[in-house]
Amino acid sequence: MDNKFTNTEKLYRAIYPPEVMEMFWKKDGTLSSAAFADANGLSVDRGYNRPESEVITDMTKRFTGRIVSLYVKNCLDIGAIVKYLPSKSNKFHSEIHGSETTALLSKSQRFFLAARAVIVH
């Protein structure tokens, strides 16, 4: 794997359910932009052409909550940067940064991604 992402590659994020972190969810059950705020960069797992079921199985072993997906193109459309940053325990770990110099996504970037994220599990 390398730091090259295609526009159609999916990125997956685990998000605590409303009963654990109410601020991540709106009353209508959709995602709040707060679910996309992380000062250190937004952690995601890259799909890397794996079947979605495989990604979900892998992530549910490590995380509690819902899993959402979005496309790399969604990030690029708002000027966000997708970085491949594997860890010792997760070769698919990546991060979404607001820009080359700022890890935190701006409010408008968070709203944009929240509106396009799809709950897959």
C-alpha cells in the first residue's frame, strides 16, 4: 500500500452511537459535524478495494459503534488532504486533514463530510 488514493476509494470511520456520544448525532438520526472533529487529524480506515463486508468485520473487532463511509473525492472536493498513516496494529489506518498545514477540518469541511457520509453498519 502507498499514499496514492483514487477518487472512488472509500474511507471508513467508526463513530460512537448516540447512547454513548449524543453530540455526534442529530435528533433525526443523521450525523452531526461534531463526529468529524479531531485536532490530531480524522482517523479513518481506507477501503483499498476490499469488499465492504471485510472492512466492517475488521473494524467491528476494534471499534464500538456505527461505521460510516465516504469517498476520497468528497475530501478532495473541499480541499482536505487524505494521508496514508499505517500503525503497528492497523495497516489500513489513514487520516483526513483540513489542509497540508492544519490537521483539524474546518467547520465547513466537517459539515460537508457529515452530509455525505453513509452509515454502512
